[in-house]
Amino acid sequence: MSKILFHEDAYLKEHQTKVKKIEGNRILLEETIFFPQTSTESGDVGKINDCKVVGLKKEGDEIWHILNKTPVFKEGDTVALQLDWNTRYKMMRLHSALHLWAGVFDCQFKERAVAGVVKSNSAYLVFKHELANEIIQKALEQANKDIREELEIKTYEDEKKKGFRWCQVGNYIPIPCGGLHVKNTKEIGELTLREKIIEAGKQKLTMEVK
Ligand SMILES: [Zn+2]
């Protein structure tokens, strides 16, 4: 199993490691900084030596790195990993913003989001029913206040369940999450509402970060 480095340090942009296995244009590494795609979030992009990383595939405990071409390096070689940091950092900020906003809705208005999805330039929350405009505006104001107050964002592994992770923004309730986050709400930047629609009876709120 490859050693995963992004949970210990989500800010690691470059790293050198050895190639464990090559199968055509897909490879396994001894260690990786590349976060694979999930059902609610796109994965990292970047480079391994002169090859582009165009996809990541989780199979069991392993993370396969899909390259744009068959590499010239061999198994056992040391290679240089480099993340597209702008893409990753935006994802970390949007993802953290979703946690914060969902935390405010839950804590202050007893409205619990049933889904949260991060896209490349925006992110959205889904609620089971329509929310009043006033609640949406107040939750946005509170989230931006929390951003200005520079709350700590903690992530940690469950004490009993290995591999199961939690994320907590400030004093909001911890949420089970294996994603990547910024360390402090100040990094999120100002949160704005982009779109507010009803889809199949559900409230979908899309936001952006400046
Ligand atoms: Zn998260």
C-alpha cells in the first residue's frame, strides 16, 4: 500500500518518491501527494516528471496515477511529483467553506444539509426543503463573520476506527470527512452566494469564494 501524505500535510505541493509499479500509462508510487477523485469532489491534477497526471483511481487501498503517456522511467526509479497547486488550493478552500456554511445552518437554524459537492470554481449544499431567504442571508453573514474571526479547522483520524477521519471548524460540530481542508477559516476568503434554486423539491445553494 502506498503511503498517503496529503492527510498529514495538505500543503505538500512537491515530493520525491519511488515508482512501485507500472502498467502501461498507470503507475503506483511508494508515497503520494495526489488526492483521488471522490463522488463529491474532483481529484488532483499535476505532473510526475514530464508526464501529466490526468486521473487518479482508487482500487482497494491503492491509488493508481493515470498518466497522459507511457512513462520512460522504470519501476524503482525516483520521480518528482508536482501538484497543480492552484487547483488543489481552490478545492481545499471551497471544501472548507462548505463545512463552515453547513455548520452555521445546522447550529443556528437547525437546518441540516443532506449533500455537499465541490466543483472546480464553486460548491453547493443541498437541503431537503426550501429555506427562507432570511435564513440563507443570515447563515451567509455568520459564515463570513467566522471567516474574519480566523477559526481553526482541525482534521484528525478517529481514535477507534483506523482510516476514518473527522473535520471540525471552530466549535461547530465535527463532521466525518476524508477530504482536504485549509487550516484556518481566514484562508477561505469571502463567501458569496452564486445561485439559489429549487431542484426536485430540494433547495440547492451554490457559493463561491473570492
Ligand atoms: Zn471535509
